Amino acid sequence: MLTESWLTSLTPDTSVTLPGFQLLRADRTRDSGKRKGGGLAVFVNDRWCNPGHITVKEQLCSRDIELLAVSMLDVYLWCCQVHDQCYTDITCGSDTCWPSGYCKMFICECDRKAAECFARSSWNPEHDTIFKDYCQ
């Protein structure tokens, strides 16, 4: 959710938080040359986007423009990324890794971590094809 805000540096995040959402702010300052108005506030749903992977890429507030550029990684892509990296980390002592013994256990562990990650995420029917597009 993106909204114009009237927040200043004197307003603590705790006074405008929403449960289950991460807050990103771009407060307007005196340097912008504006007397009225606040800035921008972006509330990102934790169930849609991994809270540890939200980054402010650029922030600008001038007389003519208010900009808050944010990079996010949604939970589905995050789970896929963790799963894919886990498979990348598998070393079984040969060029081919046929699931047996230690290798089989490692692959099962990768799949378990992915399943737990997806279980913590909310399911959205619009994302039902994301696995084929993004999980290798």
C-alpha cells in the first residue's frame, strides 16, 4: 500500500505501524522547499513479501517530485531461491549427484526447507504457476 504521508522525522515508526506490514518512509524535509505535505509511506504485507528482502533503492523529495524506489522479493520467489541455492550447495563427490545416502538426505532436507517456507506463506491462486517459471 502506497500513500502520501504527513510524517516528519519527529514521528516514530511505532506510531504508524500496521500489524503484519513493514513500513518504508520518505519524509519530506525543509530541504525540499515545501511547507505543506509530508512525503511517502509504503506498507508492505509480510505475508506477500519476505520482510528481510525489502530495500530502499532510491529516495528523493524535492519541490517537484517525491520518489521512493523499493526493491522487494516476494515469498514465493524467496522460497524458490532458498530451494535452488540449497541444490546448488550439494556436493556429493562426483559430477552427477544421484539421490542415495548422504546426497539423498541433503536433497530431502532442501525439499523440506522449501516446503516449510511455502507453508509459512499465504497462498494466492494468481501465483499457482510461479514455480514452473522461477523454480529450477
